[in-house]
Amino acid sequence: MSDKLNALLERRKAHQRTLIIAMAEHDGLPAGSALRQVAELENVIAAVEAVVGEEAERARRQ
């Protein structure tokens, strides 16, 4: 399970990074939809990191 969670985490981080870099390459303010996508990805990343931490803690207790 840990490998799958880590792979999911890395994919989400990579996607978020791609969006942020794309926004940085354009002059002016980023579109609100792009900002929302980045924020939503941040929430998903935090949730996956929490589950990864819980799984690691569970594995240490066993």
C-alpha cells in the first residue's frame, strides 16, 4: 500500500509543480481556475501525506 500511496503523492506533486511553473511563465495574474486547481492539489497532497504517515505509524506498531 505504501508504494501506491507514495506514487500517488509524487504524481499529485508533479502535477501541481507543472501548473505552478506554467503560471509563472505567463505575465499577469493566473486564472482563478488554475489557482483553484493548485489549491485543490495542495489539499489532496496534505491528505495523502497524512495517510502515508498513518500507515507508517501502523507499520511501526506491528
